[in-house]
Amino acid sequence: MLAFLLRRVIYALFVLIGVSTIVFFLMYLTGDPTLAMVPQDATPQQIQEVRHRMGFDRPFIVQYGLFISRAVRGDFGFSYRLQQPALRVVMDRMPATLRLAAVSVGISLLVAVPIGIIAAVKRNSLVDRLTMIGVLFGQSMPTFWFGIMAIVIVSVKLRWLPTSGYQGPKYLILPGLTLGLYTSAIIARILRSSLIEALGRDYIRTARAKGLSEARVLFRHALRNAWIPVITVVGLQIGYLMGGSIITETVFSYPGMGLLTIQAILGQDMPVVQAFVVTVAAIIVLINLIVDILYTYLDPRVKYEV
């Protein structure tokens, strides 16, 4: 296991360097951010002075080398707008985004697990067909559209919940539902398929032949084995929630990393965008490692080799 973890850490470093390189190239192609940093009435001399001070007049390869040398130390420079270290600006917003992601995952599991189990147990019945239609509807619905409709109906018309911002737990309900709806649809479909496959295995027939109750067969034997692909999907969806929260946080004006990144993109604040992308990539790599480790606890047959 130790050798496996060491190898995964080395792979993670290469992934993060690759992500850093890609985001640097993409941000470089957006043009010179100097104009976004100076007043509109700035003279050409003032613009040139700012460009020189920020290093934007240096050759591309020099800028890239400086960026990588600082990025490996967690230094992405200073935010052009806020005049603070870019990584610190992103980290200050991370708790809000993690809070929203946790609520979304919780909502997803509360909705998806019962639906997936019922659909698998009632396979090919009317209940199964209706639940799968609802799941497909939830999976195909654009996140931004559902968020806007939730604001119009629940907040504006019914006045049950606030429309935007964050001043307490109730501000998490609508954005959490918006993000969790799509994720719950995916989890429900995977759980249904995995559970149907598990219920058809020989060890399930053996358990039933021993006289075990149907509930014990389902929850003690079938569901435990069906969880492995579900955990994989949940891990991937957490990464989606971290990156996909950009749209939801913008719709609800939620003060997380997503809204910060949109503002940074519009203001060509490259250090903040780069810090956000690398941070999300690091979180996804960590989650994938945790998911791999969880496999060994759910299924002892899973072994990792160097």
C-alpha cells in the first residue's frame, strides 16, 4: 500500500504540473491583462510601466519558467484586483464552496440511494419506469435553468428562501438542490444498474437459499458490493461540484471559489484563475486517491500492486 501511495503522489505531481502548464497557456492566449489593471485614462507610458513591472513584456518562455518555478511552491503571484496573494484569495473562498459541495452531495445521496434501491428491487415495474423517467429528466436539465427557476418560484413567488448571497444555512438550500439534482440522477442510475447486477449473483441465491430475509440479503450482501461503482461516481461528482459550482455560485451570487473565478476571468486576473484551477485539480486528485483506498475496505479482494 505504501508503494502504491508513493506512486500515486508522483503521478499527482505530474498531473498538477500539466494542469498548471495548460492553464498558463490558455490564460496567455487571452491577451495582455495590463489594460485591465490601469485606469481608462492611463497614458501609453503608464501602461508600459505597469507592463514592465508585472513582467508582461518579457519573452513567453521566461514568463512560463517563472510561473512554473513559483507554482511548484504554491506561489501564483498577487491578484491584480485585490492586491493579495492569489492562492490566499482562493483559499479564503474555499470553505464556502466546500460547504456547498457537502450539502449538494448530502442531498444527492438522500435522493439517489432510495430511488436507486427501489428501482432495482422493482425492476421493470411501473415504479421503476417512472423513477427512471424522473432520473433522466433531472440529468438532462441544465443547472443554470433549474437555478433560475428555483429563484423565481421558491424565492420570488413563494418567498420561502432567500434569492442570493450567504448569511446562514438557509442560503445553502437552493444552490445545494440545484447542484445536487444532476448528481443525484447519475448516482441513482449507477446504483440501480450495480444493484441489479449484484442481485443476480450466485452468492445472493445462496443467501436466499439459507433462509435469510430479503432485507438482509439486500442491505447486508447485495448493497455492499453495489457500492463500489457508486463510490467511484460520487468521488468524480465531488470534483464536478467543485468545478461546476462556478455556474451555480454565479446564479445565486454565492461567495465561493466559483463566483470569485468568474470575476477574475472577467477582470483578466490571471493569478487567481490559475490558483483556482490548480487547487481544484489537487482536490480531484486527492479525492480519487481516497476513493481507491476505500475500495480495499468495501471489497477485500481488491489489491494494489506496484
